[in-house]
Amino acid sequence: MSAPLVPLPDASTHINKYYQCHLCPKSFDYRASLDIHIRTHTGDTPFACPHCPLRTKDKSNLRRHIRRRHMPPLP
């Protein structure tokens, strides 16, 4: 005997997110997403390029910058 089928929730009704921004109405499923979002309000730029004065709010943006600006092009 198989388990009864339970319908998946509709994406438009999925509004219960766990992490709410205390500065605006946005909410997020993950704490890391909220942490990145909060930096848009605070202006915090914790990720510094070791090659130039650039600072970023997100680590992935810093990695992309280093790849594009400071790495030799691939042959």
C-alpha cells in the first residue's frame, strides 16, 4: 500500500519565510540571504580585494572581480 499523495504548495502561497528583514518588508528562506540583504541597508563591504582598493558586499562579487580584473586571460 502506498502513502497518500499530498499536493505540493503553490509557489504563490509560499509566503512564510523564516528570516524577516527588520528594515524593510523582505523575507528570506536562508539566514545567509538575509545577511547579504542587510548589507544593502548598512552599506557594509566586508570583502576586500587583495590586489586593489575594491571592497564588495558579497563574496561571489569579489571572486568575479578578481577573475576578471586580476587573473591572466586563458589561452
